[in-house]
Amino acid sequence: MRLLVSALAALGLPTAYFVLLDKFFAAWMPDGEIVVLALGFLILSRFFSQKQRYQARFGDQAYARALTSFVMPGLGMVFASILHLAYIPGPHIPQVWWKPFLIALGWLSLAVAAVLWWRAVSALGADYLAMLHVYHPEDRRLVDWSIYRVIRHPVYAAALHISTGLALVHANWYALLVALVIPLFFLGWIALVEEKELTGQIPGYQEYRRSVPAFTPRIRDLGTFWRILILGA
């Protein structure tokens, strides 16, 4: 119940903030969107940086405490920012002949995101996806099968597909601008925070990192990517 309340508050509060900001300070977008994204990733990073302090203070409850203190609010801000692309105010793409193709491409991107997320969760497992291994290193393992054969971070790739899809369906220039910036945040996150932990703790991860791209498959792996996405194997 505590986790559910935390999740709802983490997503609901920044969403309410965006709604109010859109109504009274719409001209501040997309700057406000980028600020909230940066703050969300900063809060998430404390899940890693405060690990030793939380373990010393809370013992076996350190992971649960850090999850509700850092992961839930941080992810809430990040996902509220991504979902905001569906209704962010700003100039819309005019009714030109190619606009329906952009919207169709957006819906396709959203569909790919849903399947990609499911393939990632099926291969990785919910516990590992929730970064349990950060506070319980005995559970660490290298996952390099299924969708992880062709991209290292399919869950983050799914989030990028969602942001692109929502921006295209909304057909809003501000949304498209933010969708172009969001990958920089995820690249910074994995390079400066998450993969530092994984590289130091999981044998073979450095080689895996060199051979498998982060978010998009190599051209030679596109067939494998779509086969895994559609067939699951």
C-alpha cells in the first residue's frame, strides 16, 4: 500500500504541476519540461549515491526505503515529463499533406514501445528491473539474451519510443523539441550513473557494453530485433 501510494503521488504531483504550469505559464514550456526532467534524474541518482548511508542506517530495509525516497519520485517526474508531451502547449504542426504520416508513425512508435517493454520485462524480471541488485549484489547477473542480445537498455528504449510517439501524435513543435532532448538525459544517466555501477559489479559487462548498443540495434541486427519483438525469440 505504501508503494502504491508513493507511485500514485510520484506521478500525480508532477502531472498536476504541469497542468497548472500549462494554464498560467504556458510560455515557460519547453524549458520547464527540461528542468523537471533534470530534477527527476538527479533524484534517481541518489538511489545509487546514498546506498552506503541507507544500508548503514536502515539495514535490511535500505532498499525499500531508498526505493520510496528516490526511485519512485524520480521516475514519477521523468514519466510525468514524458507523458506531458501528449498535451504540452505550444505551436502545432500545420495541416500539411505529410502530417497524417507523422501521426501514423507516432502510433507505430507507441506500439513498438509497448511490445519492447514487455519483451524486456519478460527477459529481465520485475525484481531486476526495479534495481534490487543495487542493494543486493548477490542477485547481480549479466542478462544478454532475448531483446538484450541487440540492445542493452530496452526499457529506456521503450521510454524513448513513447516520448517520440506522443510528440508525433500530438503534432506539436515543443513536444518534438523535448523528444529530441530526452535521449541526452538517458545517455547521461547510463554513462554517469547506472553503467558505472554495472561495470564495476558484473563480470563481463564491460565487454557486453562495447558489443551491444544502448537503445537502437545495429543495422545488421535489425532483422533479429524485429523477430524478437514480434515472435519473442
